[in-house]
Amino acid sequence: MILIFFYFFIIYSWIKRKRILPKLMITAYTINILSHLPVLFMEGETGGDSILPSVLWILYFIRSRRVKATFTN
């Protein structure tokens, strides 16, 4: 339930182009990775299509100049 409010806050921040959005997105993708880790350790497979994109998006939000230029409010 808390995650639903968190994701709505991310949507609100995205629409308003808030400066905090990159940190929120990095947090959301980190939560996604952490939620898939137990499956990786228990079953030995995770469907790498869920962790790898999250890692790439985290790197994008950290390194991108476009992200820094867009979210300025």
C-alpha cells in the first residue's frame, strides 16, 4: 500500500518536473531490484529481463545531462 502512494508521488513529481524525481526513480528501481533478489537466490533464475533494465535506468538517471536539465523545479 505504501508503494502505491510512493508511485503516485513519483507520477506527480514527473508531471511537475520536480528536482527530486531522479532520486525517487533511483529508489524505485532499487526497490525493484531488491524485490527480485530473493527469487534469484531461491530459484537460481530471475528472468534477467527484470534486473538488467533497472540497473540501466539507474545508471541513466545518475549520468544523464538531459535528466539534470529537465527536472529543475
